[in-house]
Amino acid sequence: MHIDGKIISGEYDQQNHEFSITSVKHLTTESTITEDELGLLHDYLLAHASDGGQILSLNDQILIKLNQDEVQQVLHDLDDIKKLF
């Protein structure tokens, strides 16, 4: 099932219970996360949502700055993805 969030897009694999992230802020990537990993990412961002933003690393090469509003959008995207598991 394809998901197009505000910041994160990807494919949910129901058989393997994994989500493959295919883009972040319209930059192409390929990363697969499990339900537990998604939960850890969600909890981390929620705990640090008021820190003024976050920096994500794509493919261990590209750094992406997220401002506070974008962190909230990612949290919303992750909530939508969590519902699939």
C-alpha cells in the first residue's frame, strides 16, 4: 500500500510488517523500518519536538533540516503509518 504523507512517502508491506520509506521532503531514499523502529523514531521526535527542529540523515550522506513545523508533520505521517501495522 502506497502512502504519501506531508514529509514521508513510502510503501507498506503487509506480509512482512515493514514500511519502506521512498522519499523524505521529496528526496528519494530507500529505508525499511519495522513497527518497533517506527515507534522509537516517533517517541524520539515527540520527546524532542520543542528542540527547535531536527536533522535527518538520508543514505548516511545527505542531511535534511526539519524545522519545528516539519517535525510535527513527520509525527503526523508516522501516526498514519503506525495505523497500518
